[in-house]
Amino acid sequence: MNEIIFYKLREATATIRAMNEDGKPVAALREYKNEMMKTIYRILVIMLGEPPKKFDLVFVTRRRNFIMNQG
């Protein structure tokens, strides 16, 4: 997984540098970056699964009080 992400990031970096050297506007560079980030997110979801939308955090203080944070 790390190799695939590393390769994709290097590919994106080379493409963005080439686009910049060709005089493309900053908006085009950002659009390409956003598309590449979507691709990397998709790779991570395939490999690791969809992250949870929300989760509950429960911890104990030094005085042994349980605290629950629902997020």
C-alpha cells in the first residue's frame, strides 16, 4: 500500500511541476491536486475500508471518573 501511494504522490508531483513549467494557472494545478487526492483516498478506502463517520471516545480520569465524548 505504501509503495502505491508513494508512486502516486511522485507521479502527481511530477505532473504538477510540469504543468507549472508550462504556465498553467494556479486553479488548474489545484484542481489536479484535488483529483489526485481523491484517487489516493479511494486507494486507502479500498485497502483499509471506509473510515467511520462518528465514534464515541471513552476515557478514565486520574480520579477514576469515566468521561464519554460522543462525536
